[in-house]
Amino acid sequence: MEIYLIRHTTPYIEKGICYGQLDIDVTSSFEDEATKITTAITIETDTIVYSSPLKRCTKLASKFSKNIIIDKRLMELNFGDWENHRWDTIPKLELDLWMNDFVNVTIPNGEAYTDLFKRSNSIFDEITASRAAKLIITTHAGVIRSILAKIKNVPLENSFDIKVEYGEIFKIKKQNNSYKIL
């Protein structure tokens, strides 16, 4: 099985704004970015496409297929009360608590990174149990990092060392219940 984890293209949002599950659009460079991504992957008749429900992912997924399986577990970290606020306006005490232990600290009215890890890996395990030859998953950096951290056996507190750029493709081969990042 070939699995393609793809981060959405460049989002249309001002720098310095906290966003995770905020449903923002993509920039005007979307078509160019999407073309580079879609030409790098050959679609076969049995390719299955999964996506986060956020439009920055579904727009890209729709370039691969009209039949997209949407799953909320592929959404980015829920930043709760911090969503759509400038990072520099988030209460310092709240931000410091989270920054000191982002893996376990729950963001006010949001979630902890461990929550993201559990939900994203549960959907990943589910969909990779299928018999499809090829899977495409359009999602977010946090989801990709958490899946790759599990595959590479990287502690979650070190998962941000895994760089995930906009539009980046991670190809994974599954064979005999083991994964290899290509």
C-alpha cells in the first residue's frame, strides 16, 4: 500500500494569527501549488482520497477525486479560545503553560496535543487497514507530525522537529503491517 500524507497549500490568513480548526481559505497561489502536488502522484482507479473537512484541505482533495471521504479526526489541533487571535494577544500565563508542556496541556476550550495524536492515529490505523493500493490524505501539519512521530517512534515533545511545509507530500509504504517513510 502507498500512502500519501499531504499538507494543505498556503492558507489565506495574516501572519501571527493562531489558527487550527478555523476554516480559512487558501491563497491565490492555490492552483499553481495544487498542480505541483497532483502531478507528483499518479491516481489509479482504486485510489481512495481522505480529507480533513476544512476547506484548505477539501479544495486540494477535490483535485484528486470527486469522491472524498471527509473525517473530522483529520482536522488540525483545536486551539479553542485562541483560534483567530493574534499569538501576541493570548494571555501570557495560558500560553506559557501550554508552551512548557504542549503535549499534555489542554488549550482553554480546545485540546491537548495528545488528543490530536490519538484521533489522527486512530483514523490513520483505520484507513490503512483497508485493502486499497493507494491512499491520499489531505490534512494539516499537526496531524502529519503526529502520524510520522508514531511511525518513527519519535516522542511527541520532539515531533515539531519534523518539518512539514505547505503542500508537502510524505510518501509512506505499508507492507506486512509495518510502515516505511520513502
